[in-house]
Amino acid sequence: MNLLLKNPKNVYAIIVMYSFGMICVALFMEHMMNLEPCILCYMQRGSVILIGLFALLGLLINSSNLINFKLNLYLILVSAFCGIALSLRQLYLQNLPEDLVPSCAPDMEYLFETLPYLEIFILALTGDGNCAEVLWTFLGISIPGWVLIGLIIMCSYVIYALIYANEIHSHK
């Protein structure tokens, strides 16, 4: 078994570092490149942060049994699938014809000051015109496309860890 799957702590540490890296890139793009995130961007960040928190929890708390290890990996996987769904939604909005793009919502600060959290959450899931705007691309892929790729890689690693969970857990 390779070093990446040597024990549960290694699995969790890799997931924490990967999540941290994704958030650092997002913050760099927001603060250094001055790219204003939309509401779907914030929701995608939330799923990546949740992934990192579940992995950090697994890293800090001794995973004394296999069931806890697998349960935590499943929670990470569900969080990643939520992020994938949000990035797919944003990619869908970005590829709509101009006349079908939903209208733009006010900025996040105004939304949190005026609307109940449930309405903000529903708006976030549906997205708005701001989410359809492509602010940056690399190799022809927009930011939610790169988030999608990053989360698919994360899911692949977690699924691989789940497949070999019995062996990983026996090496703890």
C-alpha cells in the first residue's frame, strides 16, 4: 500500500491539505486578482470548507474503529457531491443563452442584511445572473469547471480510500 493510504491519519491529512489548497486558491483569486465571487461560488467554498472540517475532525479525533473512519469518509463524500452539484449548476448557468440568464441579485452583504437565511439559501441553490458571468478561464475552463475537476479528484481519492478502508484502518 502506498504512502497516501498508509493509515487513516494520512488519508485525513491529505484531504485537509487539499481542501486548504482549494480555499487558498479561491481567496487568492478573490483578493489578489479582484474576482468578486457570486453566491454559488460561496456555496462551493462552503462545501470545500465542510470537507476540510470533516477531515480535520477525523485527524484530531482518534478514529478508533473502522465504522467511524468509513462514516467520516462518507460525510466527506456527501459534502464533495454537494460541491459538485453546485459547480454543475453554475456551469449550466454560464452556458445558458443570454436571453435565458436569470436576473442578477444584489450583493451578498445586502442579501444578508435584508433577507431571511432560508431565502438566501434558496437563491444560492438556484443562482442568479452574477453566477452566469465568466470572470476568468484557464485552458478554456472557468472557475466552477476547475472546482468541479478538483472535487472529482477529491471524490476519487475518498472512494479509493473507502475501497481500501479495511487495509488502511489495520495499519493505523
